Amino acid sequence: MRQQKKVSEKIAHYNPFYLYSGVGMGKTHLLNAIGLKLKEDKKVTFISAERFMYQFVKSIKSNEMVKFKDNFRNTDVLIIDDIQFMNGKEAMQEEFFHTFNSLIDKGSQVILSADRPPNKLIKIQERIKSRFSGGLVVDIQSPENDLRLKILEKKVEELNILYSEKLKLSEEILKFISSEIKNSIRELVGALNRVASFSRIYNRVPNLNEIKIILKDLLNINETKITIDNIQTLVCKYFKISKNEMLSSRRSRYLVRPRQVAIYLSKILTTKSLPEIGREFSNRDHTTVIHSVKTIEKLKSDNTEISNGISYLKNQILYKKEDEI
């Protein structure tokens, strides 16, 4: 960001410099970057608000307040992360207020971060909030899609340096992840780490349908309520058979496999017990359910076509709207 670069280049021109954003947007990373740049020729003190509070209380108990004051007031740059954690701590706020004024008066730079703008801080003295608002206040917005994509590409490069097994994700997959996970950089990187873990465990890159399942809880996709009835309907449609045929007692091969697939998906995608699943399939015994699950698990590992079909059906069941079933 342009403002961060300016702060790094021209100390005290933006004083205080106040950054805020929601969780996972990279505030602490930005503060670290600014601190490292300024540290090249300035004395920098970087601390979290919680740590500041801990040292304040410790200094009072050990009767070392003079040392505490000297430590924080004799610095060129004071950076405090998560300033909102000072809420309600009146004695600490009083000390911080005087430290803040002392630094500003002598031309030192004060840089702060929080999860909200100054006027929204809770249980912080009005005079402190006023001082914060008097500097440069910057709201860190969610990055645009192009930037999210670049972040993913950079993280892939970093992972490939760390691990011998190279992660080779297609542009389609990277674009899908960057377009769907918009609210948090932390979630974006976490999603990539999940995909990387899958790739290392199974020694292959997941396809797009598998990506949707791996990242199910992070994706902004409307999910239908998963029921065994919906599973049966979609499996029947996929295999081009009727639900009556699936639930019948007939054991023709063209009916057994779809029935086993539907039972398997009911087991892994719902919280129903084995007897409950059996009852939904014309009161079949729970041992039939166990046999079906084991059969499909073995076929998945031996037959790529069946494995791909199961992945496709999972995606359809998890994300298809009810009016499309």
C-alpha cells in the first residue's frame, strides 16, 4: 500500500499511522514489513497491546515503572498491534496516553493496528480515540481478485521451495479458489494449504470437484440440505434408473452398483446411523450397508472411472440447489 511505503520513507509525516481491518487481512504482516524497513536506520519497538499490558502490570508489581517508561519513550518508532485489547484498562490507558504524547512531541513515529476504526473502539478513553483519529487512518480492504490470485501463485512458489513434492495446480483451480474465497487472506492461504496436503497425501493434484469438497466450509456456494432422499434422486439420475428400481429387491448388476453408490454416499455425507440408512433403502440390514460401503471404497481405489463418478456425485449432492434435484 502506498501509505505504508510513505510511512517507511518519511518518518512522522503520518503520525500516528492507524491501520484497521477485520480478522485475517494481514495487519500484523504489514506492521512487520514497516518495522523491518524502519529498523534499517531507526530504533524500533514492536509490541502487541496484550504484551504492553503484561509488561505494564509486571513493572508496577516489581516497582520498575521508570524502566518501563524509558523503554517505550526512548524509541524512534513505537508499533503496537491490536490496540483494541487496551479496552477497559484505565491505568494502562493513562500510561499509554502519556507515552503516546511524549513520542509525538519529540517527533517519534507511532504506528497502531486494530480490528475497527478509532471511533468504534470500545472502552477506550475519548482523548485517546481523538489522538488516533488525528493521524492517518487506513482501512485495509479485501484484496481484489487479481491480487488474491497473485497471492496464491506466490504461496505455491513458496511451498515448492519448502517441499520436494512440487505442487502443480492448474490456472483453473487457482482462479476458482481466488474467486470463491474473498473475505480473508488467512482463509485463502489456509485453503491452499488444504489442497497441498491433499496432494501430498494422495500423491496427485485434486480435480475441481474434489477441490469443492475439500474446501466445502470455506466456499461461498449455496448448499442444499443433504438428505438420503436427495442422494438417491441424484444417483438414480446419474445412472439413468428409477428410484423404484433402486429400492427394489432386484439384484441385477445395473441396479446393484447404483444402490451401493447411494448407500456409500449416504454414509459419508450424512450423520445417519447404519440401521437408519438401511431403513431408507427398503429396510435393508445394516450389514448390507457395511458391505456396500466397503465395496465402493475398494472400487474407488481400483477404478478411476468409478472414483471420478463418485467425486462428481459428491459435488452434485453438496452444491446442487433443491429445485434442480
